[in-house]
Amino acid sequence: MKTFLRVHLGLGPMILYLVGLWLGWATAAAGLAAAMALARALWLWRRGTWRPLELAMLAGLASLLAAHLLPLPLVERHAMAVLMGWLALGAAASLALGRPWTADFSSADYAGATQTPLFLSMNRAISGLWAGLFAWLALTDVMAAPGWLHWGPLALGSLASVALPPWLVRRGLAAMVRARDPEPWPAPALLRAGAPPVRIIGAGIGGLTAAALLADAGVQVSVHEQHDLLGGFAHTWVRRARGGDPATGEPLRFRFDSGVHDISGWQEGGPVRAVFERLGIAEDVPMRRLDHRFWTPEGSFDPPRDPAAHVAALAALHPEDATGLRDFFAELRMIYDAMFSTGAGRCGIPGTPASPQALLGFARAHPLAVAWMPRLWDEFVTRHLRGEGAKHRVSALAGYLTDRPETLTVARMVPLFGYAFHGGVYPLGGSGRLAEALASAIRARGGEVHRGHEVRRILAEGGQASGILLRDASGRDQELAAAAVVLNGDPIAAARHLLPAGALSPALAAAAPACSAFGVHLGLRGALDLPPVLHAQTRLGPVGMVVPSVVDPSAAPPGHATLELLVLLSQREAAEWMPPDPGFPPALEAWRRSADYRARKAEMGERLIARAAEVIPDLRERIVARADASPVTFARYAWSTGGAIYGIDHTLPTKQPLPGLVLAGAATHGAGIEAVVISGALAAEALVPGLLGRTPARRVLADA
């Protein structure tokens, strides 16, 4: 109703003219109404805006004033048709310009939501309705139609304008809530007496998080991992150098990470820290803050830890974009805080508001986030920055998510700025400590964690996930019952080999594997005077460089260092490394032992070492241990399609069409420890609704 009244005030000049026309004061009314419309148009122009409908009204009133003054009897006879015709033209123009005229008047009723697709679609409908009504009034005036035919549709349209917007908003918001949970099957009865355990396939951090939180809620869980190490892309391994230490004769052992180094979400209240604190294992994983360097042959940039100092340093580097950078980071922080605000009271885990009212409340509280989260990251950057140097700086961590930064949305990219706002950390003892701590929490609550368990099939009975077909380390097959199944693995491979048709989201049909990578792990003589994370853009090409031994000396023997190099490879490039049909599980043993493959792998490793040698000139002479990893390596150990290291190229819902089947890991929330912890927590909550907002059961075994 308020919007309806605001529209009448905005169209006040038209109403004034029509009243004057009815009273017989047409010329005076036209002059006064045109003056009012002109004054309002100038006022809007001074505020930096204009409205197509009101400009059309001004044009209509001006033409009628001219017709009354000249006079033009034919035009005067059809004054209503002239004015309504102009209004119809203005309403149609507002739609053509993507600025439905009713949106200008209804925005106050839906503060914060005015840039959402729902708000715009609602106003397109109402503005279109009125464009038709204005045209109808013009036509029936010319035809001299009877009053009921002339005014009846106007009365109905007015009622619709009052009643339709709230109904459309409620309907649209309810549809948005449903879209975030497209599979509304009820949660299984996991806590009933005699219920079999929830089976978690894959012991990546997402799967282990889901298992630990479910166990913490009193649910029986059993984790099944095909590898002999836990953690997925967050495990550590040791490589011994040939020969020993020349001085002591002791063997030289270096500890390397399989992929994860830089962990966000460990700040107070952050998702990763909050989950680990809930499970009582935060103190088991001591963390060290990581610093970054961005290196080019022309110089380097070391971002300060303090966010304000970071922005000031960037502004000093790019003075032409100094104001834009300050505005960029201010808006970025607002969006970041909005995205994580829903984690309050939920163990730090952000989530979608669960009701239409909550969605609208979020939109009103965080209008900037609602407007920009679904849009492309490049658009947001270009909104503030002009120089290519500044644009490149603020997108420098896109490689943590994808090799195709042009596809990233604001919602995907903004969480990475947790590194700028709070810093990233590295676990002392290596990334494998995360998996060890989670596995310990699971076992302490009566759960099971198995290695060397190859899941061959997810079983369904009675229209829901009911168990798994397992091949254990001894090669024995067995069927194990499940109350539900958490899939923490590659959904593309699962759809092809583990599940019946239709068990996974239809969105998977359009998905492709995310990028792969090539890595080189080096044990070096002597220490490295470098920050732990270095992003180098060398003359020979880009290379990511991580020096874990800088923050964790236990990664290397005394007097030595570890250095890990990485470059992303597109799926097109990764496919060139693979055999024609790797199968599932990947049958890569013969392929990786071929002379051609080994030579190509060594050559690619040399290329990365050459790039890193621009930063560390004596690098080659200092190497005492080396191990290379290609897309074949990642496919072999992670069973990921195409050797993908970041899951798939777009995300899937947590709950899947097969009741009792949920996903955890990069498939639902993208890559990175913080993302997969969030994913695992939401997988657990999908099976035990409200789990994150409850006090945990704390069922910890005394002898664990």
C-alpha cells in the first residue's frame, strides 16, 4: 500500500491535470502540472538520476499545454488518450532500459533487495501491467468506450498493484529457499536403536569433518578411505634423500604436503577454528601465521599483515587507483562480513537463511552483498579499479580456486580475502595434522576410520541409500549397511561407477573436472631466506612457491629446507598426460612407468625448477631430494577425474536426489580447507537438522 501511495504522489502532476480538465480549467491545470513535472525532473537530475515514466509524463503534459494554448481541438478532445499514450510509452521505455518504473517507488519497501533478480522480476511484471493499462486507457478514450470498459481494468489493475507485490515476493522467496534445498527428503532416523552407521566415503577434510560432527551428535559413523593416508589433498608424506648428511652420516628426511599449505578460517570465530574447538581438538593442531610475497623480475611486494596497512601499501604501489583501492576493500569487507554473518550461533558455519522472512531480513541488512554476490568478480573489480596492475593485485589469489578466474563470482572470490583480513596459517607437523586430529575426534566418540577400503558401489534399497559394497585391503568384498552415505569424493567418477542413474543432481551433467596441476617437491641444502608463500611471475612463466620449513623447521633436517613448486594446468593440458581410458579406480601403474611418461614428467619438473631459479639463483646446486607430481599422480592417489585438484568446475547441492545421500568436500563449496570444512559441516547438518546450533552430545570414550 505504501508503494501505491508513493506512485500516486510521483504521478501527482498527471492527477492534478486530470482534475483540472474535469473542472474545465484545462489550460491552467496543464501549465501548473507541467511546471510541477519539470521541477521534479530537475530535482531528480540534480540528484544524479532520471525516470523514463516521469519524463514521458512531462512530455505529455507539455504537448497538452501546447494544444490548449494554440489551440488544437482534436488533441484537446482526446487529452486523456494523449497523456495515457505518453505514459504507456514511458512505462515501455523503462522496461526496455532494464529500469522498470515501479522499482523506483517500491524500493523503500524492499530496502536491500532492490538489486535481486526477484525484486526486478516483480517490478517488471507490475510495470508491464501498467504499460498495458495506460495503453488501454488511451485506446478506449479514442474509441469512446463505455465507462465500465474504460475504467474497469484500471480498478482491477490498481487492486492487483496492491496485492500482487507481497504475494510475488513471498512466492519468490519461498522458491529461493526451496532452490537451496532442491531435494526435500526427510532426514533419516540416525539415532534410532539398532540403526547402522552413517558411511563416509573418503577421508578428505570435508568427509572427516562431517563424520566428526555426526559422531559428536551421538551418531554412529564409519569412514572408508581407499588410500593408506588420511586427508585427501591435506596429507603429508616423507621423502628420504639419496645418501646421508655429509657431516653426520644421518639420513636426510624431508616432509612434504600433498597440496594444502595456506589455511583460512582459523581466526577467532572462524569456521575451521570453531569446528575444531567444538570437537576439542584445536589445541592439538598448533598453527603458524604465513606471510606472502608477490615476486616479479622488476621487484616484489610483501603484503603487510594489518589489513589497513595492506590497503595503504597497495595504494602506494598504484597511486592512480588509491581511492578506488580504499573503496574496493571497504566494500569487500562489508560483503565478507555479510557472507559470514549467518555463522553466528552455528559453530561459525555460514548458511543460507532458512525462511523467506530471514532471506528478506538478510537482504535488508546486507544490500551490497545481495547485489554483488551472484555477479562476476571482474565486474566488481572494474567497478572500482582502472589500472591493470591494481586489478591483477587484488585477484592474485584466484589460483587458489581455479585456472579460469574469468568465471569467478563475487561470492566465490570474497572468502579468499579472509587471508588479507585475518591471515592464513600452516599446521605445525604438516597439513596431515588436520586429518589426524579429526580422525582422533571420531574415534574418541566411538566412530571408526578405515584406510585401504575401496568402495566399489553405493547401494540403494527402498528408494534410498542403504549401504556400500566394499573391497578391503585384503581384497575381500563385503556389503555394509548404512543409515545414510556421505560421499567425500569425485562426483563425476561416482556417477559413472558407484551410483545408479539419477542418484546425483542433474546439475552434474553440465559439470566438468576442475583444473589439475604439476608440482615439484624439493629438499635443499641450507636455509631459504624467503617468506613461506611466494607467488612468482618469472620471465619463463608463473610458479607458486611454498617453503614450509620457514615456519616449521621439523619439515627438514637441520641445515636444510623444503621447497614446493606448483603450476596449475587446465583440463585440456591435463588430458594430454592421461592414458586413453584410465578407468576407475584409475589404472595408471603401467602408464606412469613408461619411459615416455617418466621423461615428460622429468622435463616438466625441470621447467618449474628453471622458473624458481630466477628467484633462487643457486637452486639447482642445492637440491638433495626431489619428487614430481603430475595430473596422473593426483588421479592415482585421489581418484579424481582428469587429476582435478579443485573438484568440479561448479558446485552441487549438499543433498542429492537419492534420499540419504549427501556430498561433502569441494563438490559443494569449492576448494580450500575452510570451504571443505563448511561443506562437511553442512553435510552433517543435512542428516541431523539443526545440529550446528545445538550443544553437542560430547559422547567421548574414556579410554580413547
